[in-house]
Amino acid sequence: MRYVVLHRAGENPGLRLPSFAALTLIVCTLLTCSGASLATGQTSTPSQKTADDLAQVKASLDRGDYARADKDLRDYLANRPADPDAQYLLAYTLFRENKPADSLKAYTEAAQHRPPHASDLKTVALDYVLLSDYTDAEHWINYALSLDPNDAEAWYEAGRIQYTLNHFHPALDSFQRSLQIDPASVKAENNLGLTLEGLNRVDDAIAAYRKALAMQAESSHPSEQPMLNLATVLIDRNQLDEALSLLQRAAQIAPDDWKILAQLGRLYTEKGDFDAARRTLEQAVSLEPQKASLHFQLGQVYKKTGATEKAQAEFATTQKLLGTASSSAK
């Protein structure tokens, strides 16, 4: 999907600002990632009342009160329709309200009055991700990085996009660049591990996962992802006891994560604890009933325990879901 043609001064007028999901996250970056003011030298200095009005909106956004921010911004723009600061804020607010099409329109309007910054283009890339258009996402994140190569978060997002496209070598470079700028980024280290797995460098991947776990050892809010990813590799290597400990910790953090439950079900099956495997996989299926692989796993457990009719029902559901997925892909 392509949208309004926009261009920056001195640049190719063929530059197009992309989809609504893209334009949504732009202001997210400007407000929460860069922490910078949206005002530029291209706009006049706002009055104190104007500054106060927008400060109140930002406070509402910080609190997660998006409906209030939306209302206040629309009231504000009714009197100042060409104020780009408010337009970008409204676009971000609409994104937070999960209204990407409306958000895109707001971003497109804002870009008519002020060129997008590197942080804006980073969010354009992230919105393409929301649209599952990873090719355009990669284009825009690279453009953003060409304007600001010192943004650790942008390098991280570039790595995520490249990893999704199976561009593992560029992803490896992006995560390494992100870590050079922000060495304490657990998510970048964890995703570095995923990328190393994609390159079949499994020992290096394990080292990255362990490093990510060490980095968050003192955190009061650790991520379950390095635990899950390391445990998955350890199950492959039949190191079941350590994997079980990791998955149990991960499940405490994210008890409704079907991926953790799927790996726990797999582990219990490997250990021959079919009752625990059944309970775990039944929970996973209840959380993610449209996931064919979970029904297949559960069917295998039913089959091993002699529950033939239940196994056949799960295998039939598996085939039905796979057939549905195949039809939707045509």
C-alpha cells in the first residue's frame, strides 16, 4: 500500500511516506524514544498557553489516557489546524488508540507542514511492520539510520525487520551496532542470539542468551524471552533439567505465553511425563486455539497415552487449521 507523495527540501520529490501503520509510530519515537520536543526552527515559538496545552496532552499520553489526549488535541486543532506539533501528537495518539488508518492520515497531514525526522522515519518502518510489509519496513529503517546512525533502538528495529526477512547477516550487524551504542540492551543481546541460531552458530547463540540472562539478573522485571530461547536450544541438546528450570521461571513471568507452554509440553513429553505434558498443552491450546502445531503436539501426547479418539480429534483439527491457512495464503 502506498500513500501521499512527500519530500524533504533538497530531496527527491518521489520520496513517499508510507502506510498508516507507518506514520503512527512516528510520534511515539519523537515523544518517548528521543525525548525531544516536536518544535523545530521551521515553526513559530508557541505561546505559553499553547505550550501548556500540549504539555497537558503529553502528560495524558504518559499516563496512558489516550482518549483524553485525543479529545484535547482535536479541541486544540480546531483552532490551530496547521500546528504540526499537535498533528504529530494526534497521529501518535491515534496509534495508541489502535486506529492506524486514522493515524496515517494525521501523520500525512503533519508531514505537509514539517518534514519528518529520522525518528519519524524509524516509526514509519515500524508501521510497515504492523502492516506485515517487511520489505518496505527495511527500506525505511535503513533511511532513518542514514539520517541518524547513533540510534540504538533504530538499529535494534532494523535487526528485527531483517531477521523476519531471514536476512541474518544484516540482522547480525544491526544487533551488534545496537549493542555498541547500548551495551545494556537485553533485548538486543537476546535477538543477537536468535540471529546466531539462524546462522547455525548455536554455541554462539547459547552464549548470547546466557549473557542476556546475566545482564538482567538484577532486574526487578526480567524478560522471559532469553529464558525461553535458551531453554528451546537446551531441549534440542537434551539438557532437560536446566531447560525445565528456565521454562518454569519464564512461565512465572508470562503464564499465558503459549510458546512457553508449548516448549514445556515438549520437554515433559521428552521426559516421559505425559500427564504434565497433556495438562500443559491443553492450557496452551485453550490460549491459542488456532495454532495447528499445538493441536498436533497435544494429539501426539493423547496418542502416547492411549486416548485414541482425542488424538484423532486433535489431528483432524490440525489438518483443518493447516487447510485454512493454506487457503488464506492463496
